[in-house]
Amino acid sequence: CIIYLFNMCTPISMKTEAARLATKKYNKTEKFKISTRKYQQSEKGKETTRRGQSAFKQKNPDYARNQWLLGKFGITLVQYNEMLMLQNGVCKACKEYETALGRTGKVKPLAVDHNHALKIGDNGFVRGLLCARCNVALGLMKENVSKLISLTEYAKSI
């Protein structure tokens, strides 16, 4: 004898079977997710992920740089290159080419100078491109104009 639930056409036995199969499938998926997460958190998994990401970045340097610029400053690689062209490839502050070398021994790209008081996407957030020296100097002075003026006056008096 089959009992029907709430006078619907589907018998209870079919509904419970469907629920059982859905639960079984869910549990199997969850076990896979958990085992995958455990592997990714293990040292071997982390190293495998690192190697994969590194290989991807080497094969797609423009994509990786574009994603980094978007996440950090809200600009694309195309916008960065446009700013670089407008500045003739030199630092916006000292008007010199970048000379600092990165880990690979190549000259670093100009740093994106941004206003820390604003949020990503605000008008005026990105101010320009600076060489490593100017970027560090501005950061050490905490973008304080009076400190920068005092330092400039001190340098003139020497």
C-alpha cells in the first residue's frame, strides 16, 4: 500500500528516495570539498598552488598585472600605460626614468601614486606614476606637505 503525501500525485516512497539521493549527493560533494580544502591547506597543496600560479603569471604577465592594478588601485593596465605615455615614461615628481631594480634584475615599473585619504574609484584617487625613490620619500613623509616643504628648505640651506 502506497501512502500519498498531501494528496499529491507523487507517493511518499518516491519523495523520500529523492531526498535520500539528494542528501547522498550533497554529502559526497561536501566530502570532496573538505578533502580539497585540506589538501589546499597542506604544505604540498600550497606548493602546488604556488607553482601553478607562478606558471600562469609567467605565461600571462599582462593579465596578472592588470588584475593586480584593478584590485589595488582600480585602474587597468591600459590606463596605467596611458598615464605612462602622458608622463613620457618618467616619474611625475622628479621627471627622471626609474632606475631601481626588482628581484628579477629588471628595472621596476613606475609605482602608482594614490591618495590614501580616498577610496578606490574616487575621482583623484590615482595621482600619477612615481619612481621608487620619490614614492618612498613621499611615503616616509606620510604625504604631509608641511614636512615636505621643511625638508626642501633644509636641503636648500645645506
